Amino acid sequence: MDKKIVYYVIAGAVLVLIIGIIIAVNPGSEKTVTVEEEPPAEQAVKTETEVNRDIAEKLNLAEGQLPLRVTIEDNGQSASLTPGKNITLMLGENYEWTIASSNDMVLAKRSLSVDDSRVQGVYQVVGEGNAILSAEGKCKSGAVCEKPAQTFTFDVDGVISENFSAEDLTK
């Protein structure tokens, strides 16, 4: 029995030696599999136009009836709009804005959830007359702002057009 164990040990050692020689002679045959984790896909930031299209979709507006997009560049400007027209207020994300309409009978805020920090609100012209959309912004902590505080105004004239029926205005 002792001879059998010795033969088995010698055979095992020879087998390990042969496998070692094969591996040493042929190092490229060994395949190493490396698994690289893909970095999480960054969500592409939507353009202001894409955000405005999303808002139009949430409002169930007909194709081509995007809300008027009002940005910080429109400060001090005005627009004549018919009742039913929507405005997307996009003043950016560096300031904490406090916004008010001077006449809720002409320009009212819509209750619409928008998941974009550049959008401060969606408003709708609801009647004839004049309203001023005003905003006061304070620079957010950690944001890079030109000034510590910012003011904004946009004048809206709600006008009835002869080209629209009462039904068109309420859509």
C-alpha cells in the first residue's frame, strides 16, 4: 500500500509540473476576463425649448401651441396676449425667486408641477387688462451670481382679438 501512495504522489507532482510547464510556455493562452463597470449614464440636460414642450404636453396644448417662454433676458419687456395663452417663467437656477402677479384677474399662476429648477412657474392669461409679473431674487448659497439680489418685471396686456371666438379663448 505504501508503494501505491508513493506512486500517486509522484504522479500528482508530475501532473502539476506538466501543467506548470504548459502555462509557462504558453502565457497568452490564459484568458483574463476583466469586468469594467460602466459609469452611470448622465442624464442629458434638457434645453429650455424641450422643457417648454414638456410643459405644453402637461397642459394638453395642441401641437404648435407652446407657452411663451419668458427668461431673465426679457426683463422690462411686455407682451400682448389673448386669454388662454400660457407663459413659462424661466429665470434660471442661481437665485431664489419670489414671484407675484399684480392682477390675478388678468394673469394667474397655474398649479403645474415642473421638475426643472430653471422654471419658476407657469402662468396663464385669464382675462382682459394689464398685469405685471414681478420677481425678486436672492443669490442661492454656493451659486455664482452677478449680483447678490436681482429684480425682474414683465408686463402682460390681456387682449381680446377679433380673430378668436369665445370657445377658442377657453381652450
